[in-house]
Amino acid sequence: MTAPVVAVQNLVKDFATAPGRVLRAVNGVTFEIAPGETLGLVGESGSGKSTTGRMLAGLIPATTGTVTLFGQTITGPHGPAHLAAVRHRMQFVFQDPNGSLNPRMRVRDAIAEPLDIKGHIARPDRTARIAELLDMVGLPQAAADRYPHEFSGGQRQRIGIARALALQPDFIVADEPVSALDVSMQAQIVNLLLDLQQNLGIAILFIAHDLAVVRSMSHNVAVMYAGALVEIAPRAALYAAPQHPYTRALLDAVPRPDPNRTRPRALAGEVPSMLNRPPGCPFAARCPLAMPQCHDTQPPLREIAPAHQAACHAI
Amino acid sequence: MTAEPLLSVDNLTVQFRTDTGWLTAIEDVGFSLGAGETLGIVGESGSGKSVTALSLLRLHATATTRIPTGTITFAGQNLLRLPSRALRRIRGGEIAMIFQDPMSSLNPVLTIADQIGETLALHQGLDRAAARRRAIELLDLVRIADAAHRVDAYPHQLSGGQRQRVMIAIAIACRPKLLIADEPTTALDVTIQAQILDLLRDLQAELGMSVILISHDLGVIAEFARRVLVMYAGRVVEAAPATTLFRRPMHPYTSGLMQAIPPLDADVHRLPTIQGSIPDPARRIPGCRFSPRCAEAQPTCRITAPSLVPVGPDHLARCPPRAGAAR
């Protein structure tokens, strides 16, 4: 098996919210992503999916645990030096293309900024690369001279993607890249990402709350709940045979565009407070299968079928 | 339906003043709604679905809004001609509204008791103690646990789902005949969205009210609405019972939109898309507003604005080519 592009092991993130109060946003997450593959990371608000993505991209330090990017451990004492060596091979695409593009920078400069930062690039090469990138993301060449506000949300996300592709990364972390877009725009961006991945062989961590979008984008899917990874599987297995009771409840809750479907009644309760979290499974309080031990010990992620793992005492 | 509908909207056009002149936000919008019925309005950004909802209660700023044509008939009276005093009795009384973001619709410095009480004092003349008792009953009705204590909480002490429940409690406080819900679950997580949709459905059955649900999410619309209007760029492009619409969408925009939703139950390699972008509302598009993006557009589509025509039983679409093919 080829070495993974990224491997995270037992990743934990604590935020100090006040003296003596600790919010554990991510609680022991482990997974890896192979070259050219997409891992969909799905979860509701506060599940820790974005925090995981940020640690993995080196944007925020991990409290404990390791992140290995292209064979370099970017966590721990030598983390910053290792991260610097591989940083250019990994890029980030954000949810809000308005917030992530400088409104006073022309599209050409926004796209070429990673090239400019990385080092000297000859003028003709820079111009050629901008043209190539615009072409790759389906924007007209005339876009280069315009400013972000002149574009629609979908087109701005294309600019954000072009910028992420500038340094020919091997790995992209995309955090809710289509959530701010209307359905008709969302489909265009999903197709663009699928095409780029197929043509360029980029590995992607695709973070999203929309289970249908994640299915269309991902090879493997990981489900997070209250900071913990509760299930991870190849997409066909996860959607056809979800094992964790939370994954099942989540899939049941998604409204389908089918008026004849009767959705099961919603799961009661809400996500537990992340402050001073109780021991045991974070889902136990809402879980239809909960047993006494679920309230005492957090179940570990274990293999329940080939390549299919779930963290549940009851299965 | 033989009885008079509860609400009927006819030929409604709403314009907003901008720096460059009057911008037509919605044009020729019409529909009707019977007692106890559920209407879904679906569309993307700029389709005019929220403008339509706000117009029903005349909630647009009067100085920058004009309504050149249209009637809104609710329980026999034209809301557009009603004096403001009479309209205020209807707002929050017979017609209530809930919005997408409960945090910005609730007052952060008042307790839940005070905010529900405000509606009760205004419309039912209840005193403080009676309003508080009624507020606790209402919180029970919207399934907020421990209502007797939660009634003294401030909005920031509640979760997003609970805040939306409080908004619903305020909305149903006066037993409205019509509830307008504008993207009520869009800001919520999917498991909480399911809870709120369950609650709305239960309350509708208990109270017998009509509901207009506005959403960009075809899944939410399919699940909740009996009849559906599809809006695009300020116009209704299709209207049909939900079962008909989802089985046999007739307007190219509706069918394009349905195909662009990634399926939850199948693996795909690419999604069918609608070409182009959602138009800027300030740009006038001659003929059919969808024609620049429509794969089936004919020369006449770009010249003549189509009207909403029957394409099947109880089924209207604003697309003459498709209507012709359906006949």
C-alpha cells in the first residue's frame, strides 16, 4: 500500500474558555487519507470537523496526538520546521469566498499570490500560469483583471479553488466549500472538484454538513459527533449500511426530495455541552441503543467489517 | 374547493427603490391557500420567495417600496388597502411569522416570558401574571423541557433549536389562522431541523392553521408542503401539488434544480447542472427570465415573457414550449 498523504493519530484539541474551564473540541481522532482520495468528514455544528481540518492543515496546533503530512510529523517540537517543508504541497479552500479573497486584489494577483510568496517567478511564466489556472476552474480569461465583488458566489469559489491549485498541491483541505452556494451553483462546483481530482490526482479532505454532497464527493466518509469520530467507511458501505446509531439517525433526518417518503420521527435531545464533558459515549444520552456501560466508558473505534470502523458498544 | 380560500394573492408586483431606479423584486405572483392547507415556496437566492412572504404582512419599508399591482385577500379583506391599525391586529394575531435566524428575531435583553408576554399583552390584553402562565403553557406546547424555569431564561442561554421553538411559541400564542415560516430550519443542524419540522407538523394538526413554508431546500419542501410554488428571478415558474411536481416537473428550471441535488441514495460521478449563474436582480432579462440558462430555449423565449399556463390537472408552468409538448 502506498504511504498515506496524511495520517492523524489520536488527535485532541482543547480550548481554554476561561481559567480552569476547558472545552474539548476534538477528542482522539484517528484516520488517514491515501493519495488521490477524498475523505468526506461530516458532522453537525460543534462536532469538531472544522477544528480537525485546521489542525491537519497546521493552521492551529494540536493539544495532543500527531498529524503526519507527506511523511513529516507536523505536530510536536519539530512540527513547525517539518510543516514549512511540506506546506506548499497542501492548500485550503474555505467556505466563504467573500471572506477569503482580498476585495482590493485583482483576480490575477489573488490567484498568483501563492506563486509570489513561494519565490521568484518570471513574469511570462506567472501570466501563463494564471491563464492556465483560470482555464482549469472554468473562468474566462477576462476574469484576471477584475475584482472579487464583480463575481457571483459560485464564481468566487472558482477563484478560491484556482488559488488553491496555483502551487500544484497534492492535498487540499476544503472546509464547507459549497455550503454557501445555491443548489444550481453547488452542483457546478462539486463537478469542478470531481474533475480536478480525477485529472490532477489530488487528495482531498472534504468537510461538510450536507450528507448528500459528501456522498457525491468522497471515496471514504468519516462521521463526527461531539468531537469524536463515531464511524468511518467506504462511502457505499456508510450510506447503504450505516452501523453507528448516530449515523443512522443523521441519515434518517435528512429530508429527501420525495413527497411520498415518511421520515422517521426526529431523534430527541441536542448535542451535549463540550464543556466538562461526561465520561462515556458522547451520543449515549440520545441513543436508542444505550446500555449502562455507554454512560461510563467511551467506546473505541473498532473494525466491524473490512475498512469499516465504528465506535459503539452496542454493535 | 368551493369555500372561499383563507388567503389569495393575485398579480402581486413589488418594487424597491435603488440608486438606479425602481427594481422589480417580484412580478405577477399569484396563489391561494385554503384553511388548514400547507403551501411551500421554493427558490434560490433572489427568486423573490422571501419578498413575497414579507409582502403578505406589508413588512417592507414603505419609503423604498411600492406595490404597483396586486391584491392580497385574507379572510375577505384586502391587506394592501387595510389601514395600519387594522393591519397591526392581524400581524402576530391572525397571521404570524417565523424567520430563519431566531437569534436576531429575539430581543437579547428580555427574558422569554417577557417576549411571549408582549404578544399576549398586545393582542389579548393579558396582565403580567396571566401572560407568564400562558407563556409556560406555550413553551410546553413547543416541547421545551422544564418550561417553568426556562421561561425566565434569556435567548443566549438557549440553543439554536430551543430559540426557534421560542419563536414558534410566540407565533402560535394568539392561535393564528396562518403561519408564515421563512426558512425556519435553514440555520439549524439536520437532526434539529427534523425536530422543528415534526413540531410544526404536530402544531398544525393541533391548531388547524394554514402554513406557508419558504425554503431553498427541495427536501424540506417535499416533506412538508402539500402544494408547491417554484420561484425564479421574481416570478412563479411552476405551481402544482407536491406529489405531481416531484413526479413530473414541467418547467426546465424545476427539473434542472431537482437533478442538481446530489442523491443521498446513489453514487454519482457527476451531477447534472444548470448552466450559468443566478441573474443579478438589477439586470432586466427580456422574455423568459430563465431563457439565458435554459438548454431548451427557443428564439421566442428570449423575446416574449411567458405567462403561467396549465400543463396538467391543477398544474401550472411558465413555459410555453413545454406546455405545448404536454398537450
